[in-house]
Amino acid sequence: MVRRVRLGQSYRKVARALGVSASTVGHWVKRAGSERLERVDWSEGSRRPHRLARQLDSTLLNEVLRARKWLHDEDPLGEYGPAAIRRYLREQGWRAPSERTIARWVAQCVPKTVRSRRPVPPRGWYLPVVANGAAELDAVDVVEGLRMQGHGRIEVLNCLSLWESLPGSWCAGAITSLMVRRSLTSHWRKHGRAHYVQFDNDTIFSGAHARRNYFGRLVHWCLCMDVIPVFAPPLEVGFQAIIEAYNRRWQERVWQRWRHPNLRSLRGRSDAFVQAYQQRKRRDQKLRRGPIKAGREPVSSKLILLRRLDEDGKLKVCAQTFLVARTWAHRLVRCEVDVAAQTISFFRISRRDPHYQTPLAKQRIEVKLVPWWKPPD
């Protein structure tokens, strides 16, 4: 191409002969100049411009970083954001860029601080045997506030195991302690008896123990079944998270998804949902559940209350006030009530260190159980 031009041919004639544009011929002729052809660098050069429009000005960038460090370390006000940096640069006589540009420069040059997050405690961390995977816990809760046209109020009793994810749902006009006993009996006959069962502080589950020194029929029935009842702390987030998530899913997939003409239709949809949930939910591990034990005398004598101490390190249980530990005020404790020995033991529990569960105190308590087989007065 260059040789032909040097021999006297025009740019257009060379371009037509080689099938290129005349500007291409002119580009390579200009590249060759007056050099000998074997000495010309014919490699393709970079098309990058000598200066990018968004390229950082190294001098101004260094001044921005220096101003940020001075404001962070020396400024009495302690402000070192983009607005403070721009104001400082203008006071020093620099032509400061916009706050958005300063923020972008700082984000590119200053390493981000990584927020340290504590590891999530294991499931059932407040019960060491459950957290180690050696025992199973069934969480139980009631969904209230549902209304069906032509039927009135509807309540749903839900149950879900912590490790095996075995669900259970029972619909009725009102949930009573008798229905809870029958529902859990059928559930445990089918899947086996759990080692622990966890409730909230509804009087259906615990009885009116807040103002009286006794626990209700359901607690006595659990002890007769050799199941340890566990009561979550009031107004605490996380302890009932697994059953609350199941409650939400049941309402979305059963209650809100379909139109139920009657209670029988609702129970059919709920049973189908429970069966599908059990088949498709992944089980973390298979635990050995116990057989059903029926009797009128308690096999176990221990029940567990999860509570938080007040500002004085005290706790009120069964209308009795206990001074646990002033140094553990406003902290969570696990209260193990031994009905047979009439004692209550307090243990430290903490989400930050779930393995640190040392005893705090052990005191006497007066507590009674209402027999589950005794008819209401």
C-alpha cells in the first residue's frame, strides 16, 4: 500500500485496487512517513485517549485524602464527610470538586470497614441437649383472629418440630387445653413423642401461674407423658421464630389462598398442606422419638421457664419473687422448676455465648399442678 503510493499511484487508485478506503491508505502513509518500509512499526496502536474524562486528578485526589485524614484526626468538630472535605478544600484555596465526586473518590481509595457479625447461635441454643442434636423439641402456637363467613371465629393450633420439621395443624372454633392434649396425642402417636414441647405464655398452655402458685392441666399432662414443657420469655423475639414462620406460611398457603365455604373444607386444605409440607421439607437429622406414655402420675417433675430479670436482678414466678443475681440484671435466665423437690434453679443464658450457661442460684419454691384428668370446677 505505501510502496504503491511512493511509486506514484494516487490514494484512490490504491484504495480501489486493495479494497480499502482512501483514509486508510492515508493513515498508513502518514504512519510510514519518510522511513524505510522495513524500519516502520506496523503494529496496531492503542486507541485509548491520552486522558479520560473521568480520570482522577492525582494532585487533587491526594489533597482530598489528606484533608479527610486531617479532619478525622485533628478537626475539633470531627466531621470528615464529603461536605466537610469540600468546605475545607475551599477554605484552603483549592478548586474543590462536587460532594458527589469527593464521595466517589473516597469510596474508590479508602478501604471499606467490614462490620463484624457474631456467629448465629445453634437452634435450641438455650437447651444444651437440644442444641447438640440429642433431643427433639416441638414448638406449639395458636393462630387467632381468623373469621369465616357463616361460622364466626376460627383458631388454628400449629405444631412444628425443631430438627425434623414435622408439622401439624388443627382447626377449630376455639382452641382449649383439652383440644391441645388431643391434638398432640394424635401427633405423637403418628411421629413419636418429643423430648421437649415449647409454648408461649398463653393461659391455655401454662395456666394462671402469673398470679397463683400452680401450673395448669396441660403442664401436668406433659409431665405424665414424660415430656418437658418449655415456656418462651414474654415479648422476646427469636425463641418462637420457627413456629411463627410456620404460622405465616400456613396463613399464606391455606387461609388466604383458598375460599373455604365451611370448617370441613378448611380442615381438608390444611391436612393436604401438612402432608405436602412433611414430604417436601428437608430434615436436618433423624432423631429417635419416644413412645406414648399415658398415666395420671407425672413421670418427669421438671419444667423450664425462659425469663428475663428486672433491673434489680429479681424475677417473679408463680406469684413469688426471687432475688437471682444483681450482676445479671436485664439478662436472660433459664429457670428449671422441680415440682417434686419444690426447688427452682436459675442458669445464665446468652445469645453471644450460648455455651456459657452456668448456674446462678437455687431456691425453694411453692408450686402445684392441676391434674389433667380433673374436671374443671
